[in-house]
Amino acid sequence: MITGELKSKVDRIWDTFWSGGISNPLEVIEQITYLLFIRRLDELHDLALKKARRTGKPIDRPIYPEGDDPKGKPYAKLRWSYFKSVEPREMFEIVGEHVFPFLRTLGGDGSTYSSHMRDARFTIPNPALLSRVVDMLDGVSMEDRDTKGDLYEYLLSKIATAGHNGQFRTPRHIIRLMVEMISPGPDDTICDPACGSAGFLMEASEYVRREHADLFHDPKRNRHYHHEMFHGFDFDSTMLRVGSMNMLLHGVESPIIEYRDSLAQSVSDEAEKYSIILANPPFAGSIDYESTARDLLQVVKTKKTELLFLVLFLRLLKPGGQAAVIVPEGVLFGSSKAHKEIRRMLVDDHKLDAVVKLPGGVFKPYTGVSAAILFFTKTNSGGTDNVWYYEVTADGWSLDDKRTPLLPEEKLGPKPAVDLAEADHAANNLPDVLSRWKQHDGNERKRARTEQSFCVPKDDIVAQEYDLSLNRYKEVVHDEVNHRPPLDILNDLERIESEIRQGMFDLKAMLG
């Protein structure tokens, strides 16, 4: 995590943006994203120059050409390495009137980043603020992937500090739990059809880098990791830029993050393309039939986005592909024909692996809606045998609007830095979820339904008309009550009645 002086600098810059009149956190991070991209361009141009000197050949497609831009400013002065050192007013003029128009001409290299910068807008209000931001960013070592990744993660965490912008962020520890349970490998192709700031893709990339470090020694796998493994769709241009930069700063050179309204466009060109889907799509409730892709409505006729997204995920997955997706709890027990049909499909036509019930406050303060994580495998031929259930009652943070940590940082998350004591489990269930998941096809099948986790055979689910809610199958242990013999109770009642009568007699005697 980002700490110390750098964190303080980011906090001060953030406060300065707000006092300068930019109160939308997305706009703040968008402007910082542009500046990080401009710095990245300068570094890439330097690399190209060094290669040209080493090979004795001219630069192939230079980022900054020789000569002047259309407004008469030398392209060399549009580089980060130049304008970072000039006085604030000149910097403000160069960046606003020359660099940003230049950004909008890029895109010829075909990179995700360049294509998302075509409509870049410069909205930093004054030279002093720009100068402070540039100084802060210039002090961050961009050679250190962990540092720049943590910097951007800290910036992204600030999106969740104001109103509706929280919709773009799933809690990091929940994302990490889902990725750890799916455990992506170096040959997977991973998709998030509603990627937002690319948190799922970023965490998957970190997992693969950490668990399969040798992939970078294999040229084919190395290329796959940087250019083919990670796919994200969104229809918010700001989030496309933010998500792309998030991946870049976490060491993925060219993820495929594209503009797409996932429910409105046909998936025929993407069908059965991905081996893993990780997602927490924005469940808006319902949309118009007219704006929904026909190939999705052919499966289930519904306006409910939470059901349409599940159909979409099944379409996008390759046979054998896995999904870990967050759904509102109503998906598990909804009584409509469409609800029952999508659940039947998951259980009968594919392999439903697990239902992890999340505590009601996990997405506060933005929503208190109850949610669950579904894990399933696309088979097109059934395969559900037992469905593993886990009821998460504590995720490490308070479940009120403040969401304050209940344990020290080293004890938080699904893989804490130190082992948890037995008493810590009441505050953080996630390590136990991960540990028991690894046994879901083994010892977990022996656990009683009174436990926090247990397995339910497919036949039981079918008998309950495909109701997937945990409460349908969980059994509650009632404390044993020792009942007294009825005769003893009657004797006590007679004694109490006698005492009351004697008391009334004594009271009358006292009153004369």
C-alpha cells in the first residue's frame, strides 16, 4: 500500500483539485490519467531513441516528430521532460494549447491507450495546480511497477469517496477473494464485460504474475499476457481511460479494453471466446427490450439486467470456462419464469460450483443490497453434482456506512500477511472461505448444514424448484430446553396463589 510522504502528496493534490473547483472525483483522476499517459509517451520516445542509437537506424514511427506542431510549437517542447521544468504559466500554455491537441491526434499505433485519448479534455483550472501535480507525478519512480500501481490504486480508492461514483468500485478484498478462488493461469483469456476501472482484470494480472512468474521467459506466453489475456468492455469513455491506465501501471502493456454496451450489442463475434469471466456488472434493474441484444433475449425473455448478464456470461465463455460473478441476492430465489429458467440452466445445462453469500453491508455506503458470488463452469452438458455454500458474516470491515477495518491491516483480506487467531475469524471470514473452497469436492461434503459452509446435492436443489438461496438449505441449531414436569409447575402456581391470598388478607388486617 502507498504510505508516508507520497500518500500525503496525493492527498494534498486531491484537496487542491477540490478547492480549485473540480469536485468530481472521476474528473480529477481523469486529468491525472492524462498526465501519466503524457509521461509514458516521453519514456517510450526515449526508449525509441536509445534503440535507434544502438542499431544505427532511424526511429520507426516516432511519437514526437521533428519540426513544429500546427500551432508553431516545436514537438520537442511537448515532451514531459521539457515542460516539467518550465515556469507554471508556460507549462500551462504548453499542456493546454499544444499537448492535449497533440494527444487527440494519436492512435495510429493501435494501442488501447492511444485510442482512448482521442477525446482528451484539459480541465485543470490554473497553472499553480498543474505545476504541483506535475511535480508530484515526476517524483514517482515509473520503473517500479509496484510503486506506480499502488499510486494509481490509491487514486482509484478516492473515486469511492463521493456519491454515485462508488458504483465503479467493488471492494478490493472481495475482488481478490474471487480471483484467488478462480486461480487464473498463464494460458487463460480473461474478460470483464463491465470493467469500470478494471479492478478485476488488474487483480487477475497480479495473480498470474505472482503465481506464474516463469511465463515471462516464454515468448508466446509473454505476448499472450501483454496483448491477448485481458479483455474489458465498458460504455463510459472516462472509465475506459482509467481502466486502461490502471492496467498499464500494473505492468500490462496492451490490454484489450474497448467501448461496448454489453447488453445492447450482439455477442456473436465474442461467443465462446473467453476461459474466465470475472465481473460485478451494474445491475440497473431493467432495460427496454428494444435496446437489448436479440441473441440474449432468445434465451430468456426479460428486462432484468442481472439475468441478462448471466446469459451474456454463458455466451462469452468457452466450454470448460469458469465464471465468478456478483449477483443481487434476488437472483437466487426470484419466482419469475426468467429467474427460474436461468437458475435451471446453471444447474442442469452447466455446472454450478458454488454460492458464496456476502454480508448485507459489503457495498455500503452506496447500497445495502444483499448480494452473492456465483461460481459456475460452462459445460453445455450439465455436471452439477453438489453445490458448495458459504455464508460470509464478516469480511474484515464494519458493515455500517463507515466500513472501518475491524482488524490490523496485516490480518485483512483473503490471504492475510499473518495467520489469524481463532477469535479473528469472527471479524474476517475470507481466509476460511478460501481454505474451505479448496476442499469443496472433498471434506466439505461431510459438513452438516448447520455449519458456516456445506454442500447441497443437485437433487435437493431440483426438488426446491432451483431455489439457490442459502437459507433454503441451511439448518438452524436450537438450544436444548429442559422442560419441568407439569405437576411441579402446578404446585408452584398453587403456592404463588396462596401467597397472594395471604398477602391480601394481611393488607386488609393492616387497614382495619
